[in-house]
Amino acid sequence: MKILLRLAILLCVLGFMSACTFAQYTDRAAIDDLGGPKTFADRRAALAKEVKTGRVILFARMEEPEDSHYREDNDFYYYTGIQDPGAILVINAESGATALLEPAMPPGRVQFMGANVLALKPEQQKELGFERVIPVADMDSFLGYALQGAPGSDVWVRLGYADQATLARTEIAGGTGLWNGHPYNTNPSSDMRQVRQLRDRYPMANFRDVTQIIDRMRNIKTGKELDVVRRNGKISAEGDREAIAHAHPGMYQYEIEAAAYFYFLSHGAQSVAYPAIVGSGNDINTWHYFSNRHKIEANELVVFDFAASLDHLTIDITRTFNISGKFTAEQAKWYAVDLEAQKAVIALLKPGHTYEEASDAGKAVFEKAGIGDQWFGFPGHFVGMATHDVMEVAGPVKQGQIVAVEPIVEFVDKRMHFRVEDTVLVTNGEAAVLTAAIPKEMTEVEKLVGSAVVKK
């Protein structure tokens, strides 16, 4: 193996680069699904128009994947379509000029890991929407000259935390806060470190937070984004349906996860939106139970929460079912309450209403059932590049927003948890349930469980 690796590097160093000139992580098919390089250029122009002054600086992730596919920083990807560790985007808001800065790649590195955009030919870079691609090592040369020549210039950066495929900015901040209490955790996050280094190097600049402007843009989905989320809604729902159809007593939680995961990736998804939740037995009341290592015994409830990531856009789905295919009378009672509340919320997700009105409609169902104390506010979150996407769910319902609706009914002492969740697109009329390809009516769910299992 080492001999082959050395030979590959040697060939690349000697100039046999024809097989090396592809971008390893940047997915041109995904860029085209989302409207092509022009979509991302238009977003950059819109961002420049919003900030008006100075320069916007956005950073790609620094880390390459440990054990799965590389997934770019959401904000960097939203304005570039590029997936390259260590890259930096600089937008001059006043001239509209854009520079993409990338780590230099020696030939051996290109052979080993594949090219980044800097290692592509100029015509290939232009095809991806970038006229100016330069080594990241040159950043301080041109940026320092520009900022020193105009003290007080605005530099727009993300002063808050990045979100992730799974978690919102606030959740990342909260988790970071917990880790900051660890006596051996002395390093700031990469977000904070990058901003601190910029401040240290350019004290003459006026640093401003671009996060809220980005979030307002990301919150409303338009154009080809809508086609992608509709497609992902179908893939995710069908994958979960396939997994539940193969569910049966005595199987392990990870077998349900595996069935859906196989379906997602075999139908075009690049990855998953979040780690699968397959809760049952003693695990069922842990809302984000990810281990999935236990056997599911007969008549146990299962909470199955899993969806795909397609072209950097996510979906969120949960279904609750009895592994034996039939809810008990008490289970059926509370499943019906949870489903009724979800439908009541979804019915008001259209322009002309507010999220507070929608929440009140769901709460009324819980109160009628005598469990009003289990209502904790709007039962869900926005969905987009992150499963728990940018912005809090509040205020007017707006066309182009995508929302997960997931009221929860649970009784810990009885090991009961009911969660029916769908991802919903706000249109100019009735809300469109993107995950409708998996049933949620009680009799249909019962019929689905184990329906693909070969009877012995």
C-alpha cells in the first residue's frame, strides 16, 4: 500500500496531472440542482447590496471529515456552492468584486486528496463562478493594504457561531458554553479564533456582524431550492417508510436506521440531516437518543426520527409506532392527541397567520386532552441548510419558509413518547407537507409496520 501511494505521489510530482484536475469535495451536480453558479453569484450580489459598505469575509470549515463525507460550513456554501476546507470568501460590498482564497495544493497533495478550486484551470474556476481565485496565503497582502489605506472600513464577519447540519446557532452556542466549563478545554472554537485573529491583525477596521443579514436571506427558500427540498422530502419519507415496513419485534434499533440510510443514499442523497433516532424501551424518553444499539421487544413503542441531506438542504421526519404493528388502547389515545395537535398547527401555516396563532391551535388540543402542561410553545423549528435552521419560529408566517412541526406527548413513568413530525413548506395557499410520502394516520401506520417482512 505504501509503495503504491508513493508511486502515485511521484507520478503527480512528475507532472502526470490529467487525472488530478477535479474538485474533490465541490459537487457540480449539486450546484446545478440549486440553479447553477449564477444562483450563488446572485446571492453574493444581494448580500453586498444589503451590507452596502466595506467587505464581507466568510470562512469555510478547516477540518476534513473524520469518518464520513465532508460537509461545508452552511453560510460559506450558501454564497459559493464550493466545498473546500480552509477556503475564504471575500466580497467587496462597494464594488461587488469577489475573491475566493484557497490553500495552495502541492502536486502530491492533489494526487492524494483531489484538487481544490485553486488547483483547477482558470476556465474551470470561471465555470464555477469565480474570476479571481488566489492562494489563501496572499490574503493579508491585499487585505492589509486595503484596510490600512482606509482606516475605519467595515469588515462584516460572522461574530456568532456557525450552525451545523443538525443544530442551530443557539444550540451550538449552548453546547460550547457547557464545554467551556471543562478544565482542559482552553481553545476557542474556530469561529471565535478566526474573528480574533482578524481583529488582532486589522485593529484599524470596524468589525460588524453579518449573521442576521445572512439568516434573513437563508430563511426564505426560493427558486431551485424549493425543487431540492421537495425531492428530499420524498426521498426521506420513502426511506423511513421502507424502514418501518421492515420493522419487526426482536430486531435491533440500528437495523431500522440502516434500512433508511441505505434508501437515502441509494436514491441520491449525499448524507443524512442528523444522526438517526430509534428510541424504544428504556431509551424512548430520551428525545435525542442516537446510540441505537438495543433490541426492540414485542409491543414496545418506537420513536423513529431520521431524514436525508440533499444538496446541502435537510428534512426532518418522525414517526411513532408499536413494533408489533398495533397500538394498545392507551397508546392509540395519546397518538391521536399528538396527531390532532400537529394537524391543527399545520392548518394555520399560511400567510395571514402568525406562528403564535398556530401554536395556540395546537395547545388547545393538548388542553382539551388534559395535558396542557406538556405544551412548551411552538412545537418545531425552521428547516433548511440546518435541520434546526436559522431564526426563531415567531411572528408572521411567510411564503418560502420551511417548518418542522413535531408536538410531543409523553409519560416517562409509562415509557411512552409520541412524536409525529413532518416538514412543511409555506406556500401562498395551504401548507405543503413535504414528507407526505410516509403515512401518519393511525390505521395506515399500523398497516405499514412489518408489511415487507416475509412471514415464516
